[in-house]
Amino acid sequence: MHLLWEDVLATDNETEFPQQYKNLTKTPEVPSVSGGVLWPDTTNKMFYLYGGEYNDAASVQPFENLWFFDTIYNTWNRTNPSASQSGIAWPAFGAGAVTEGGTAYYYGGYLSNKSTPNWSSSPLMLSSLISFDMDTQIWSNHTYDNTPRAEGVLQYLPASASGMLVYFGGVETVSNGRVQYIYPEPNELPHTATGKGWSSCNVVRGNSQMLIIGGAYGNKSYVQCDTPDHHGQHGLLLGQESVEVEPPKTQWWWRLWRDYNKYRVPDKIVSLVGGKYVLQV
């Protein structure tokens, strides 16, 4: 597996999507996994690799410490072993997020024979919420309920005194052991949306657009990339521009627009709640 990178603002080309590159260092010792998370440490210009499934059970390594990649020096290193890591597993297809203060979180996911050495049972969905402090390198467990969840998305919001984590979509195991998708339930706060399979999404160009990269289809018979010329990338207009594009179109996916660099609250929202329509960044 390759470690890919791109400049999300470099869209001045024929496809109007960023070009992807695979020229970063990745030695065989670094795990090649899917369904893991890359926790960014923006202060020190590095990211940590946590979780994920190996290609086969014979390749699974014991989880002893974290690998991290230094983007300045193009090198991989390992954290020092920590006693606080005791009881922390190496799941896959959970949800990860990082706070402004450098605390990384991971929620749910699965344990299986492709993530855990000597695992002989069926895949196990988890309910755990764990964290890793990038400054102290201390692990903590914040599990608050017993409902196993996986395949959703975790986002950090800089709201309230210390911020909050918001979880979207995915699947969960209910009391009778059945796995179900999480659908919107207006009267139940934790159930907010349904979704599965986006590998990565980032808000770019002054919060005006979203760039979605990769992912998997719910229909497993469809295995081809739908946008090979764009390297599996899609653009999404987030504000008022989505209804002002010329010629007018109603659609989800767009190219990335170089001229849109500020988020404009849609007119319909402004008409209901008032306020200014441009978010200054």
C-alpha cells in the first residue's frame, strides 16, 4: 500500500482536482492497513497511524507503540512504549478525530483476525472511546455506554469550554445482537445521520467546499472507481454557491472551484435565522 499526498489548493489543471503523489517514504516495517486513522499533529508537522486491518491474518503485528510520520523530514518513527497503553486495542473501521489541543480520539470499530494477533473468533464490534495525548503520549479510556458502533465519522467541534465530539452515521449493535444502520431520529440526539465508506473528506478554500477522496460503495458488486480521471475525488459546494452555479444544475458532486474561497450561508437559512451570509476566515 502507498502513502499518498496532494496539495488541495493545486487545482489549476485539466481535471480541476489536485494531483496525487506516492513518493513519500514507507518502509516494510510500517503497517500497511485499511480502515485505520491518521491523527494529524499540525504543530509538529507529523501524523500518527492508529488502527486498521492488515491484508491477511499472517501479517498482523502486535500493538506495542504508534508509528508516526514526520512530514518535514519524510521519515517514520515509533513512540516510546507507555504503561497507559495497557488495555488499548488496535481496531479497524472506527472513527477518529483530533482536538485543537492535540488530543486524538478513536471511537468504536472492529477487532478481528486481521487486526489482532491470534484472534480466533468472529469480528467484534466495539463500544470503546479512547484518547491519545500527543504531548504526554498518555492513553485514556472514555467509554460511556455499551452500544458497539463502527464505520461512522467522528468530528471535533471547537464549541463550549473545551470543545465537543460529534459522531455521525455508521452501524451499531442493538440489544438483540442485530447490527443496524444509524438513521436520523429527531427525538434522539445521538442518532443524526446515516453514512458509510468515505475514506477521507476535508473542508477547503475558506470553508466553501468539501473535498472527498476515495471510499467504498454499499453495492459490493460495483468495484470500479467512478472518477478514475480525478483519482476517486469529488467536490461538494457547501454554501449559497451550490444554487448559483452557471448553468443552473441540481447535483451533489462538483469540481473544485478556485473562485470560491469563503463560505456563504445559503439564503434560505439567512431568511429563517437572520445574520450575515459570509463567514470570514
